[in-house]
Amino acid sequence: MSPVGIGMTSERTRLRMIERLRQQNINDERVLMAMSNVPRHLFVDEALSHRAYEDTALPISHGQTISQPWVVARMTEVILQDDVPEKILELGTGSGYQAAVLGQLIDQVFSIERIDKLTKPARRRFINMGYRNIRCKTGDGFEGWASEAPFDVIICTAAPEKIPYSLLDQLKEGGKMILPVGDKDKQELIALIKGEDGFSQEKLGEVFFVPLLEGVVR
């Protein structure tokens, strides 16, 4: 899948971002290819489009952010670490950038956003860019998407203060949940693997995300 609209920024600019990710130990060529194909400048406000390929989080509307490219790449790399999942749930659609990267790699992407005024433009972006394998809706991320469960992977692109263990029920056995956990002062990126007798946990490093909040904003 090759989304339209990439020409607004030069290929050289995008390739610099990819080379920087390689220098930051992102080694999965599938991830690097997906990120080179997704035009990040279409997921930020037009006034910030000149900064779209910097390795930094940028503000979007309603107090949310688009994650820095390294974080998107790292989370995607962990998702693909053992096998390519067929079905993934994302909590926190935001602008839709992480879902678009995943849509390059995974057959079925489901994404939930609690702020309805973010869901609608993200959905339009997916349609305009030719994604037919991404579904998004407005909802409470803490409730997941039970009607589409079980998922191979669940990722959070916002940080709950504590691990929402109830969401593990929506994972297949052997499935993986990747999420930042913590408060505004300290957060850790964690991968949980669901097994027969519970789950194993791996810490992936310190990060910073906006908080994952309960409820829906219409």
C-alpha cells in the first residue's frame, strides 16, 4: 500500500528520518519501509508540517500529541518481533499516524479514540490515503473493543497510570500488550505476553506519552 500525498516534502527529508532511526538502533527493515511510506506531514497541523520529520513529538488538537518517530518505530518493531500479527487493537488514535504505519504491515487494524473530534479527521485520512484495513471508532479505551476480540496485539499510544489488566481478556493466548505506564513524572514502556497461567512482563525503556483517560468526549 502506498498512501498518496507524499510529495509535499522531499524524499531526502524522509530518508534523513529513516537514517536517523537506523542510527537509533531501529533495525527491522519492514518498520523502516512502512515509516518511509507514510507521509507524517499529513498527520500534523499544516503550520507544523515543516517539522514533521524531526525526531520529536508534536502537538495536535485537543491537547494531544503525535508521538516522535522513534517511539512509533520502536513500538512497531516490538509488535513484529516474534511474528506478524493479523489483528491489532490500538488505544488512542490521535491523528492516526501510528495506525497508518501499522496498516502498512498488518491485515486488520482497529483503533479507538476517546475524543470524537479526533476520530473523524483520522477516519477521513485513512479513507483519503487508501487504507481499507483500518477501522476506528470513538470509545473508552479502557473498555477495548470486545465485539472484535480476541486480538493478537493491543497497543496503547497514551499512558495509563496502572496496567489495565482487564484488557488482557481481549488478547489471544500468546498475545502481546504494549503500553506506556506511569504518571506525568515517569513512564515506562512495557510489553506483556499472555500465557496459560498469567503473563510475563518486559520493560522496554522510559518514554513520555499523554495520559490515557477514561470516558468519551463528544
